Amino acid sequence: MVEFDELRQLWQKQAQPDSALAPDGRAMSEVLRRFHRRQTVINCLRASLLLFMAIFVPIRNHMGPTAVAGVALLFVGMTIYLVEDWRNQIGIARLDFAKPSAGFVESSLLRLRDMRYPFRRTFWVLIVSMVCGMNLITWSAEHHSTVFKTALMHSNATAFPFLAYWLGVKIRAKRFDLECGPILEKLLAMRQAMEEHTV
Amino acid sequence: MTHAERERQFLEVFEKNKASIRRLCYGYLNSASEVDDLFQEIMTNVWHSLPSFRGEARISTWVYRIAVNTALVYRKKWKHGEELPELADDRCGAHQSLEDAERLRMLHAAIATLPDQDRLIVTLLLEGLSYKEIAEVTGITVNYVGVKISRIKDVLEQLIGEATHGRV
């Protein structure tokens, strides 16, 4: 007959083998702070580069007001992209592990869905700003073009953001399935198992 | 929360809970080589979650929640169907008997046969958490915790009993 109380005592007395990475709280907290600082620096650099390009390109190319308006709209679109991407980085690293498991499973499934389709909420703002921006720049660059050539250039300027978005979604979905597919499966199975017995 | 406060709280939580969390990692993974990985992931998540801790639960319950959830989504390096890695023999301290060492080994082997969530629940029970505390960690009802533990104990009893008779 197995005495569970005896097993409990045995369990709590067990020694742990020496680890090559002996748990050191101070070293761990330093690593975590450094990582967070590095991510913040990278994201700030990206934002600074974007701002620099938005200011430098019009000045360097002596762009007229129409083209500058186009660049400004592109800047809005890229800023939306950067902000969503930044939130995404924080999001996956910060699944709400402190919730009871049942709530954790639910919120993680939602968060992972957001990761797979990160621009669901901002899609139209992003696309419209990019399309309008590219078309304004195209319009300002036209010099005595034929109607056909003008139509072709504007079609390209309109189609390009949609194409870029579609391609980006495809690549992201592939990467997501590879990296998060197993976790997603596990979470779905756990949700099903817990469904009837949660508080 | 300032950096200094966060670090101070993290170190306090780390020192108080590292032994029990490492035992939980052993119980869940049954592989000495991956315990460090899982332990680091758990402590990383504790670090990230500290600013949002508002004292709505006891700190130990809060840490166990993070540990359990991290373990549940942890991607093990070995796949289903592979042979389980050999257990380390030095799980008992030098002052404990060979019999205790053997019983502990059988306990670990029995726990390793359980599904993921059951492994974690039985490890929490072995750590001394009550049914109510386990329910707070997992978010399932106290009654269902009782039902699960009853089934888990039956399975463990059967497996350890078979292992014991096999050696006699």
C-alpha cells in the first residue's frame, strides 16, 4: 500500500543534482534587463530611421507639396506597422502566465490569434495610407505621360501595398505555424479537457 | 515599480521558491538536462509578470501559476514515442537510504506516465499544496481537483505496487 504522506516527505527531501547553470537570481535578473534594453534600443533605432527617411527623402529630392503629403501618408502607414510589430513582440513574450491555468489557456489562444493576424484591427488604416501615399508620390512624379502609362503607374501604386500585405501575411502564417503550431494544438487540447470543470 | 524594487522582489521570490520550482520541473520533465531550461523560462516569466502583481493571490500561489503555465506550453526536446531519458540516480541525499532512493525513482517513473496536467497536479500535491490551492493555481473546481487526485493516486499506487512486486 502506497502511503502518500510518506511519498510527499520523500519528495520534498530530494536533493537536486548540481547544475552547470546553478540558479543565480542576480545573474538572471541582469540578463533579463539587458535583453529588454536591447529590444528597446532596436525598436527606437527603427523608429528613428523611419523618421529620418520621412524628413530626408523629401528635402533631398526637392519634393513638391503633393509628394511630401504622399511621404507623410507612407510614414503614417509605416508607423502603424512598427507600433503593431512592437506590441506583438511584447505580446508573445508576455502571455499572461500569472492567470489560473484555465484563464491562461483562453487568453493565450486569443493572443496567439492576434499574433497570426496582427493587423486585423488596423488593416484598412494601414492599406489606405499606403495606397494614398504611393499614389500621391506617383502623381507628383508624372511628366507628360500618356493616359495608359499614367493608369499603369497608378495601378501599380495601388496594387503594391495589397500585394506586399498579402505576401507578408503568407510568410508570417508559415512562420507562425512552424513556431507556434505545437503550442496552439496543446492549448486547444487543454481547453477542451478543462471546459467542463473550470471555476 | 522601480528597477530596484523589481529586482529586490524578484530575488526574494527566486530564493524562496527555487527549490520547490526545480522539483516541479523535475516532476514534469523527468529529464535533468531540460530542468535548467524550463526553470529559466519560469523565472523569466516571473520577472516579466512582477509589475502586474497586485497581491490578489498569495505570492506562492502566483509563482506556482506561472510555473504550471510555463511548463504546460514548454516545448520538450524529446518527442512522443521516444524512450524516456534515464533518471539521475542522485535524487536522494547521501543521508537517505537506498530504499528511499529506489522509492523516489519509482515515484518519478510513475509520474512520468501521467498526462501533462496530471503530472503538474500531483507535483503540486507532493509540494504540500491543498486541494483548494491547487484549484486556485489551475482554475479548475476544487471538486474536480479531488476527482483528478483520486484517479492519479490510484494510478500511482498501481504502478508503484507493480514496480515493487517486480523487484521482490
